[in-house]
Amino acid sequence: MISGDLRPQIVLRTYPYWFYLPAAIVFGVFFVVPTILAFYFSLTRWTLFDATFIGLDNYERFFSDPQLTAGLRNTIIYAVITSGLKVVISLPLAMLLTSRIWLKGLLRGIIFFPVLVSTVAVGITFASLMQPSTGLINTALGALGIPKLDWLGNPGLALYSVALVDVWKGVGIATVIFMAGILSIPTDYFEAARLEGGAWIKFRYIILPLARNATFTVILLSFIGGLRTFDLIWTMTRGGPGFASDVLTSVIYKQYQAGFYGLSVAGNVVLFILVTILIYPLMRFFNSRELEL
């Protein structure tokens, strides 16, 4: 006779594979098959009607072209800057917005508002605000006696200017994730920290370790978003001046526009491999750290 404890285990072993089938079909049709085709077409010179196999020529050209390699370098720089700043800014904001302060609800709405605005609208607005001669930002700097800057026209500033706008737009969702992590911590810990030593004890020994999952989530989402960014870059600079703010996605788009479809698909494959190489070890590390908690 089968005991009551074993019956649920037998049911789970008999039926769960059928529930995976619809998801597996969708995953195969919309991810596996396009990925395999992308790898194949990256080895060809192709149009909509014809494809000629050329081996690794597209990849050789990709890594020998200064424009393409600049896009690869800028992508990594952009992802590191935006993800790092979002963590550094949003964690203190989350601590502030989960404390007992006046007008807390209004401040939460103000910080989250940029998330709700279209990225294209944000790009157009800040491109106007950063105009070197008539932009509001330079006008304010001039009133303070600070030299005006060509935010989007200076090759040394353009990428970082767009990255700061990205941080402004994305810090709201990162703050919400941190707030959820902080609010999930039992209040008894905060009471103990208040008795032991105050704000530093609360931050160092309670929020940092117990909100670690929120930190991991913010880092992963921000880093992946930084690697895949396109709309803000294209709206504000179109990759200029020169190749100064080109990232992989803008370079790929330009290759599509020029009719180099095989080269652009190779760029997509490079981006796919780059995201996998950088994100998979991070996920493994974060998961291993989570198990230690």
C-alpha cells in the first residue's frame, strides 16, 4: 500500500513533463530556431532572395573594422557605468524612501516618474537640453560661471552624457527593487540595529546582506539593459560624433541600413555571445552566494 506522503511524489513524476511541452514549443520556435538561423546567416553574404556561404569573413571584418570594435568597447563601458551608477544611487534612495520621512509617497512618485516616460521622448528632450548654445543645462551652467560643455558633440563626453540620461531614467525601477528588498527584512532586525549603533550598523550588517537578492537583481537587469541599449543612443547621438558613442546595437542597425545583412547578423551573434559570456558567470556567482545565505 502506498503511503500518503509518497502519492504527491508519484503524481509529480508522472505528469509534469506534459506541462513543459507548450513552453518548449514556443521557446523552440521563437528562440532556438532563430538563433540557429542567425548563426548560419552570419556565415553568409545574403539578401532577402539569395545567400552565399563565406565562412568567417564577416567576423574577420567585424573585428578588423575600427567602427565595429569601437562599438564593442563602448558597449561594455556603457553597461558598466549605467549598472554601477544605478546601484550606487538607487540603494541610498531606497533606504531614504523606506524610512520615516515627510511626503514619502510624493518622493516615490517623483523618482519613479522617469520610468514611465518613453525612452524616445527622454532622448529627444535631453538632446534639446544638452544643446551647447541654447540648451537649458548650459544656460544654467553659464549663469553659475561654469564653462559650457558640448555634451553630445564632444567625442570624449557623448557616450558618458547618454549614460547619465540612462541612469536618470532607470534609477526609479532599481529603487523600487531595492525598496522591495528592504521592506521584506523583518523589522526586528532594524530595532536591534537601532539599539546597537544606528544607521551604519543598519546599513552594513542588515540591509547589505539581507537585501543581497535585490542587489543581484538590479545589477543583472541594469547590466543586460546596458549591453542591449539602442533607442536612447540612437535618439540622442545616432552613434556620433564619429564613432564616439556607437554601441553594438547602433552599429548593427547601421549595417542593416547599408545593406550588409550578413555582417549585421554577425554583429548580433557577437552581441549574443558577449551577453552570455558576461551574464552567465554573474548569475552563477549570484546563485552560489544566495545558497550561502
